[in-house]
Amino acid sequence: MLTIRKTFLSGLALLSASALLAGCASAPKDSETPGGDGKKTDFSACMVSDAGGFDDHSFNELGKTGIDKAGEEIGFKPTLVESADENAYTPNIQSLLDKNCNYIVTVGFALSQATIEAAKANPDSAFAIVDDAADADFDGKADAPNIKPLLFDTAQAAFLGGYAAASYSSKGAKKVGTFGGMDFPTVSIFMDGFAQGVAYWNEQKKDNVEVIGWDHKTKKGSFTGGFEANDQAKVVAQGIIDQGVDVILPVGGPIYISAAAAIKDAKREIAMIGVDADVYETDPKVAPLLLTSIRKLIDAAVHDAVTEAAKGSASFEPYIGTLENGGVGLASFHDYESKVDPALQGELDKITEDIKSGAIKVESYLNQ
């Protein structure tokens, strides 16, 4: 069992038993590590990726960026463990417990069960989990009191992305498409917000832009069955492209790479929308294809959670990123700036304010 060090334990003692926390931390060396201000620290934070790995140009990479930044500021070197597949989740978490990590961050909803089991078995250890509520019994709270969920209402940012996609497509095919890796709430939330944004465009402009790959009413859509950039992902992307879309939103880490390959094979101009990071910046190879990206600031959420834990002021309350608190957002149009309607950005700014104020309601599993 991991024993929390004195400085961290004092912070945890202040927390309510009903609060929620999920995390990952790196193991310290035998000697203390100099902090960023020259002081000594014995705090450590660690992280376990999902099968996408830390070079996915998406949420695993963003998680790594956040914990690395915290380590530089506080004065520790994070221990990072990549998961080759789902069978590695439990042993990878255990390896960090064995190394006496103070705070363990697991990245992705796929690690939910393994994280919950580890947290229950190690009540004196602190965890955070990205993109999952750690609530397998759906009672509205994490299944272990020492897990902090880091969640993101990306439907809000995806609404903006859908509106932008519809605006771009309105002068072309009037068809936009989306597909996901697996039908998990943290994937479909993008697709559903995107469809709602397209519907809002149609309502405001009296237009009829169609969404291929997701039905907002039935909550059914197209999925690859995994999160690998493989032939299956390309086949699904190609099936949507063949229906005539001129914008496509792939949701699920590296599957956008397969979508990009399908776009190039199509030999016609099709814009792609990235997710999680600003993919224009994280993967220059596909930058010319990107209309924009639907961002969730996982790096900032992880950084803040780790920093609070290191200060002894960690909270078990779930974090939910929104447009209001800056946890989600839409990237710029980059190379497509000259191709979109000049009035579009102003319309998106107004919609953003209306979502923040509640004048526009964006449905998601996080606000029902």
C-alpha cells in the first residue's frame, strides 16, 4: 500500500469523505528533489496512459504536458508509464503504487475500472482520472473517495465547431460528418455537441446542412471499435467521405490520422476538425487539412490538480471544464482563416457568450 507523505497527508485530512478525487503521481528518488525555488520536496506525481500512448497528439500527450509542467515548477520528475493495451492498465497502476507515488493520474475513461479498483484497495493513496467520473454504479459520485475526476463538457466547444462546420459547408455540399473510436460518453459528447451546433446553424440561417455519422435524437452514430489509426478507422472515415461531406470530425485520439489518409485518397478538398489539442500545432503533418480543433485543456487541469496536491490542498471535488472557466474552447482557423465567412468569428463569439450565460442550452451527459 502506498503511504502518503506527511505534507500531502495533511492536505488530504482536510477533505470531506464525500468529495471526489482521481490522480496519478510519480515516484520519488531515495533523496529529496530540489524544487523550482531551490527548496527540497519529497512530493511525487505519476501518470499512466491509455493504449493511445503519450505521443498521440491528443489527450494522453496533453496529460503528459500538464504533469511535466507541474514537475518543473515544483521540483520533481514525473514517472510516466505507457499502456500497450487494456491488459496493462492494472499492472501499470500497481507499478506506480509499488514506487510510492504520492499522486497517480490515469489518462482516459478506459482506465476507469482499474483506477477504481486500485483506489479502493489503497485508500491512503490519491488518484485523479482524466475524462471519467469513476462512477461505475452511476450514483452521481466517484466510487472511491480518493479519486478526483477531471471532466470536460466538450459539447459546448463542439457546438461551436458544428456551427463553424455548417457555415463552411453551407456554400458547398451542405453535408458534414463525424465518427468516433468507441461509443463512450466522452467520445459521443463531441459528436452530439457538433450535431447540435449544426442544428443551431440551420435554425438561425434557415439552412439544411446535414450531419452524417451521428443522430442527435437517437444518440446513434458511426464508430471504429477502437482508438487505433488503422485500416478500420480509415474504412469508417472513407464511408462518411463517400457520402459527400466536405467537413469531417474524427473523435478518438489518433484515429484522425486515418481520417487524414482517407481525405488525401479522396483527392478533393475536405476539411477536418481536430479534438482535444489544437492539432494544427501538435501535428503539423495534417495542419493543411484542419478547419479548426475542439479543445479541452487537459494539460491545465492536470497541472492544477497536481500542483494543489503538492501544496497539500488537494480537493476530491470533480473538475468540469466549460467555456465559462476556460476548460474547453475552439482553436483558431489557422490556414482556413481566409476560407471561412468573415462574419463567422463574430457569430461564434456571440454564441460563446450565450452558452456561458445559459441563453443557449447545449445538452450533454454532464449537465442532465
